[in-house]
Amino acid sequence: MFKLIRATFLGLIAIAFTASSYADITFVSWGGAYTNSQQKAYIDTWSKGSGVTVESYNGGLGEIKAQVEAGNVTWDVVDVLPDQAITGCDEGLFAKVDQSSFINDMVVPPVSDCVVPQIFWAYTAFYSKSAFPGKKPKNIKDFFNVKKFPGKRGIHTWANALIEMALVADGVKASKVYDVMSTPEGIDRAFAKLDTIKDHVVFWSAGSKPLELVSSGEVVMALAYNGRIGAAVLSEGKDFEYIWDATVLEQEYLVAIKGGNEKEALEFMAHASTAQALADQAKYIPYGPMRKSSINIIKKGEPWFIKEGGNIDILPHMPTAPKVLKRAVIADPVWWADNGAEVSERFGAWKGN
Amino acid sequence: MNEKTAGSILTTEGIPLKVSLQKAERRNKIRAILLVAPLLLFILFTFLIPIGDMLLRSVDDSYINTVFPKTFKEYKKWDRQGLPSEELYKTMFFEVKEGSGRSIGKATTRMNYAKSGWKSLLKKSKRKFKKIEEGPYKEQMIAIDKRWADIEYWKALGVMVDPTTAGYYLNAVDLKYNVDKEVVRQKENRRIYNHTWVKTFKVSILVMIFCLMLGYPISYLLSTLPLKYSNLLMICVLLPFWTSLLVRTVAWMVMLQQKGVFNNLLVMSNIIADENRFKLMYNETATIIVMTQILLPFMVLPLYSVMKTISPNYMRAALNLGASPLHAFWKIYMPNSVPGISAGCMLVFILAIGYYITPELVGGKDGQMIGNWIAYHLKTTLNWGLSAALGAILLGVLTVLYWVYNKLVGIENIKLG
């Protein structure tokens, strides 16, 4: 009986909202400097028929799942994290994509067959040069060492990347991090390391917050998305310095929502994932393209980052620069899709108790 | 008019008065129902059905049964001692191999709640099963991934065999089914919800008490001042009320953080040392302070409207009859203002207990409430069953509190004006 009521209820909503004709597409991303770079790189240059409306969201698949289940899909193309790309594709929230045009050009293979490549971004530790007039923190061990470098640390409110960084700070090799994490003792070890800074952390959840925390002196070091740090340094002239150690490299993809304007969405996604589009995006934000040929375009075109009064070399700010990669952890979205829920609960317990 | 005489009286059209009256009455009733029908429908569709749906989700575990019906049938024969038989491996093999990618994918999300790892195991297996043409399947499956030989994975399936589950409710109070489907406590380092429940109530009650302590004198002042002053003061109460919640919350962040206005002032005036700045932001204290400020108007407004109706003559009479001011207040004014106190406390408490955005922004590591976890599971883990169970418990607790309140104070004592 309830099933029936539910079906009629959802059906009614669906009827009420699907009465649209050939439609513009709604592109949903994270806002700020990042969306701005997407706007300039491939939304402004998109001329095929449909217009593009840009919206912001805060990640997560909840809203998308709600739209798909209610049959009222108002988002067409969404910018997602890799573990969400996996889960969403599994759950049938995303449309399948023809990947033949780029699959051999990617730095790492795509996480699912619902995605087109975007960028590599990274969780990176950073500080303001003015906070450390003397000795400066050099690696992730210093980030976790509150005796050597007293002061608060800004960290994000979820477990991703923190576990990896804690383990590297505890002496695990960056390349071995996921082997250690796959054992229960490994996770214990990471939490034990996190315990050492627990009384010295300030949590953030919005990407602009860590920059604010460091700028205002509320914390002396913080973790942040590297592109935000880069944008603050390159565009606003902030005196931030990266700690390029145990940088956790994450992937970012575009997906088309099932039941939205799929045809237009897929066309748009093909346009937004060309080597040129990805390279152009780096003119406005220092994230690393996921296509090999985009990196070549940038190399040839340096100085690449667009700034008033002279452009700047972008490659040194990229999380995929060779010297950064050598000491980086490449995040494993499959591990997180598998263990994310369990570790998150434990992280929640750690935070709250 | 009594029954007998009413029967014999006729209207001018010759219809018995009783019938005519009944007709008119019925017309009125229909009109009344039609008038409230939009509201009823609205409540039905936006309130009752979604809540019903939520309650259903919190116990529903049927989807996975539609994906692996044969496996689960076979599963019930397994003695749960050693590894399952070839037969069970075989049914699992075919249901994974032949199932649609989408249904398997959706099922793995559910299976992962029971045991982390199912997702990648099935995904990998589904890809590799295509190459396997004939049995025996057991060895070949184990050769693909040694997790197929891990009895814990098989045992974990047991908690999903029934189409309904209490598992989400157990999760919501830090219990769980172990692999043998006995109720056990959650592992110590994953216990979060009981702790959060207690904190949610603690914070809500404290916020309610602080609102009452701050709101009562303000309302008293508002209701006794001459109109031209009280209007001005009322604006002061309402202005923040009209300001966006986010703006107010962020303003508090600027005020209270360690390098913020409040601490800076104290340091500048040498009241505290630079290294002893108060920690007022990103913790439970922050949650309580900010929520109190945000919810204060919900206390002041009902209190004010009730106090406005208390005639000053009562107090004068009490004083005249020799009561001390305190005594008069306690015996006369207070009891008269109880409906306002009740209404204000109920409003503030109910709003506080489901609060989400303020704790999220200012709560830091120990100021998070249950609403934050509901949102987290809705948005990030997609574990809507658990979200629904947490929500249902919240609803249940509120209903019980309401009932207790009704028994103690009486709901008819609530007054908003």
C-alpha cells in the first residue's frame, strides 16, 4: 500500500516537472575560483545550441539521488569526486559515456564508465610565511609536530586524505599508504597519529575557510585544496607557502545525470573534456589536467596562468609537477568507496569524543 | 427545544425543520471541508507521506532480496560453520554474472554497510566472471579474489536475508548485528550516535534555559514599557530575527574566534594575556552561544504576547494586600506567564533539537548535533536508511516529550498570544 502511495506521489511530482522541451543544460560545480575557471575554459566557448546555467553545490550524491528517484532531474552535468563517481555510477544515477576519445590519453584510467576527465587536485598543507619568521615547516611530519612548530592546525571535517597524511607523518612510505590502510592496525596507527594534534586543530568544511584561517592567524598551518592556495598566491599575492609533502592527489570528473537532458549533457561533456579545454582551464586555476596531451599544450604555451601585468608559469603550482608527484600519495577512490563509510564513522567518533 | 416538539415543527416550505436544519448543516460542513481541503492535501503530500516514506525506509531492506533471490534462498540452507557449499557459490556466481550492472551496483552499496569491502569485491568479480565458462565455481571465484574464501563476508550476508531490518535503528544507537545476527554493541571506536544524542539534548536544553533566562526579563520590560519605547525595543528584537541565519552565524564567528573582536578587546584592555585567549569558537560553547542568540526571538515573542495580556492591576492588588514584590511576582505574575513560558520553551527546544547549519559552521569537533549526522548520511554516504532511522528516533522522542509535557502542563496551556 505504501509502495503504491509512494509511486503515485513520485509520479505526480515527475509529471509536474518534466513538461519541458528542448532544454538548456544545468551545470553544477563547486563554485568560487574553480567554477570560474570552468566558465572561462569551456562554458563561454560552448556555442552548440543549448545554453548553460551554472549552479553550485557542496558535493555529495544526496541531492542527485533525490532528483533521480523523484523523476525530477534538474541537474544535467555535475562535477564529482572520484569515489562519488564510482558510487553514483553503481547506483545508476549517471548516464554511461563513450570514453573512446580520451581513454588512451589519460594519466590514470577513469574510475568508472560514467565519467569524462577533468583535473587532478590535491589536499596540500600550507602556511603563511609571516607565521614562521625563523625555521619553516618542510614536510608533513612538521605539520603533525606541535612541539617543533607550536600553534593550531586547520584540517577538514572528513577523513579522506587525513588518514593518508597521518600515516606518512608516522613514517609510512607514500607509495605504501594504501597497503597499510587495508589492515585494521593501519587505521589504528593513523588515528593514533591524529591524536597527537587533536587538541590543536580547527576544522573547516568550505574550501575558502582554510585560507581565511591562515590569513587571520587563527591557525599557523592548514590543509587546503591546492588550487585555492595557488589562486590566492597567484591572483591575490598572498604570502602562502606550500608544503609539498604527502600531498594527496585526487581526481575530479564530470558526469551526466540519468533522466536529465542527457543528449545535450553528453555533447557538452565531450566539449568540456578535450585536451585544449583542460589545458585552458589551467590558465585560471592551478589544477593538473588529467589528459597527457593537455600537459604538453601547457608546456609549450608557458607562461600559461593569466594575470594582469604579465602571465606566470603555472607548472610549478600544479600538484602533478614531477617533484611534487615524487612525494605525493595518489588517492585510491576504490579504497574509499569500499571503506569510506566505516572510516568516516570512526573519524566522527574521534572528532566528537 | 426538545426532540419531540422539534419533529413536528415545519418550515414555511412545509419541510420539517429538523430536515431543513440538517441540510443546511451538511452544506456548511461540505463548505468547511472544501475550504480546508487544500491545506489537508498539502499536509498529506508534504508532511504525512514523506514521513511515512521515511519510516518505511528506516526498516526497508527488500531491494537486495530482489537482486539475489536465489542466493538468499540457498543461503538459508547454509549451516554457517565452514565455507559455503559449491552450490551457494554457483548461485551467487550466476546472479552476479547475469545481473544488470546497475542492480548489482546498487546492491553492493547496501552490502558494504554490512561489511566494508563487498563493493570492490563484487565489482572486480563481475568484470572477471565473464571469462569463466564452467564450474567448479568455488575455486575459480577464490582464485579471482581471496576474499571469496573469507567466511566473514558470507556471514555478513546473513543480516540482509530478511526484507525488513532493524539494523538501521540499531546503528542509530551504537548497536549492530554481528555476523551471526545477534545484537551487539558497536566497536568502541565507532560509537558516535549515543554520545551525539546526549549532546543534542544537552545543547537543546541549555539553549532553552538560556533563552528563557535572557528572554524573560526582556519580554517583561517590553510589555511594561510605554508603547513608544517598547516599539523601539521590539525592533531591536526583530531586526536580528529578520537577518539571514547565515549572516548572523558568520558574524558570531568574527566576534568569537581566538583572534576575533571579543578576544582582541580583552587582550587590548589587559584583562587576559595574549596566550590565554578564550576558546569560544569551533566548539560546543560556540554552538550554545550562537544558537541561543538565534533562537531568542522565538522565546521573546510568545512571552511578550502573553505578558501583554496580564493586567498590571493583579500585581498592584497583590502589593496592596501586603505581599512583598518578590512574593507577588512569584505568586501572581509568574503563574500568569506560564502559558508564554511553555510556548517559548517548546518552540525553542523543538527548533534547537533539529538544528543543523549553526552547529555545522561553528560547532567544530565537539559541537556537532544529530542533525549533522542525518545530513551527512543523506548527502555523503547515501545511507538513507540510517538517516531515516535517526530522523524517526528524533520524531519519536519529540512525540514522547510532547506527551509528557501534555500530561504535566497540559497542551491547552500553551499560548502564543
